[in-house]
Amino acid sequence: MKTISWFKEISKDNISIVGGKGANLGEMYNLGMPVPPGFMVNAEAYKEFIERTNIKEKITQILSGLNVENNEELQNKANEVQKLIIATEMPDDIKEDIIDAYESMGITNKQANAADLVKKGEDEFVAVRSSATAEDLPEASFAGQQATFLNIKGSGDVVKAVRACWASLFTARAIYYRVKNNFEHMQVLIAVVVQKMVNSDKAGVTFSVNPSTNNENEIIVEACFGLGEAIVSGSVNPDSYIVDKNSMEIKSKDIKEQEWAYVMDESGKTVKKTIIEDKRGIQILKDREIIELAEIAKKLEDHYNKPQDIEWAIEGGKIYVVQTRPITTIKKVG
């Protein structure tokens, strides 16, 4: 069994191994997109974990006869399964593979000079995200049902976060969704993305078509200061820029006054920080950044042959593409 895949080994054909999110990351990495470095814990590792620890039968037992329309029962069973997964030790070989991959990230991200090799790379802050093998497929639009853990540091915490991602396959919402859509609980596997955390000064999303008007000739770029969760969770009003997809010219800018941002403190905690008055109401992205993001969106849309919803982050002037997925809300007009 292969526990780990690096992004360079992955393409969009590997959904069954690394899930939708993982396959996309590998595909983008190999397209030459600026993807933060990282690796996947393959779905096979989760399968081995539930089988070799004998919890597969226990999970099936807990969920058998469950009435998903009974909210209280659904929540109790979901909690029971999640607790079981989190409390179960990972087999040593799987754990060691994950730790080795994580520790080698510290070297591969820097020029591996002798000093780096001696201390085996410094621990990186990473984002640990789940990537279900049925997630982001057209007939299974349940992105966001699985978990994301940000600012994880140290091999012990990375292993814990991977296990928590596995457990997230059994939230009440995910169980309900699978039952309603006739997915077998044990047929849906889960892979996990472990990726260098981008400590962004600015972040946001790009839509390769205009989702509010369905205009296919417009690219929408939304941006905020700090980390991107502020936009993704809808807690700040972002700057919004419209770019003409054909001429790549900026057509309009809607600049908002952002009073606070999510930032990462030294310990890696996400905290709210007030933005100084001078920075409020100024255009967050430089024009060239808006154009560069629009070009990335066009390239991804052309590559996937579908409109894309792209999350990105900028750290120290460098743009990183965190993830892309098809826009599922566009309705064909006419």
C-alpha cells in the first residue's frame, strides 16, 4: 500500500486515490500553477486504518438501522463514530509515512543545504484538509462537508489532524447526505491534503465567469486583507473587481472598507486584527495582481473545460493557488 502521494505524482485521473481536491491540486501543480507545496495521504491509508484496527465493523454496527430523519439520533450516532475514529491509534507504518513526508517538507521547501539536512528541516505550519473520493464530482456536490484544519505544526499534531479529517467523513450532515443519495458509507473513502500554510497578507476567490449574472465573458476577483477564511465564511465584504475575459482589461472595481482581518499570530493561531485607518478603503489588490489572477482563472477554465471557483492567497507579493473547483451554481441561460 502506498500511503503518500506528492503533488507532482498526481493528476485529475487519480480521484479514487486522492479525492477531488487532491486530484485538482496535482493537476494544477503539473500545469505549472503556483500551488503551495504539499502531499496527499491517500484514501487507501484511511481504508487500511479502519480495516486493520477493526473499527470498520463497529462503524457499520453503529450506523445500522439509523433513522436519519431523527435529528437527535443522527447527531448522537455521528458523534459516536467520530469519537471512535479519533480515539483509535493509527497503525505505525501509516503514521511513520505521514511523519516522514511532513518532516521532509521542511527541506524540500528550502534549498537543502547541509545545515537544513542536519536539523531535518524545520517544522512547517500546514493546512490539513480532507478530500473525499466522492467530493466535487458533478453528482455529489457536497464540497465543504469535510474538514479543514489550519496552522497545524509538529508531526504529532499533523497525525491528529489527519485522523480528525477521517472522522469528518461521519458528520451528521455527511451521513445524512450519503443515505439520501444512496452512497454506501464504506464505499466513500477519504484522502487528506497536507499543504504548506500560506500566511497571506491578502487572499480571496476568483470566479472564471460572473456567477451573479452568468456572464461568461467576465471574470470576478474578490479580495480581502489577511487570511482567506474571512471571505469563504462570508464574514467580511470583499473588494470585487470585474475583468473582461477577452481583452483582460479591468472593467470595474468595487472597493470596500475592511475594518478587520484574520491573521496568523506567532503561535499559528488565527486571530482577528483591526486594520489601521489608513489601509481601510484602499484598493486591496494591485492592478497587475488582478490581471494575473484573471489569467490564472482563464487558464484553469480552459484546462478543465468548465467555469472554475478558485481560492488563492498572496504572501510577500507571491500569488498561490490554494484550490480550484467547478462552479456548481451556474445555470445555463436560455
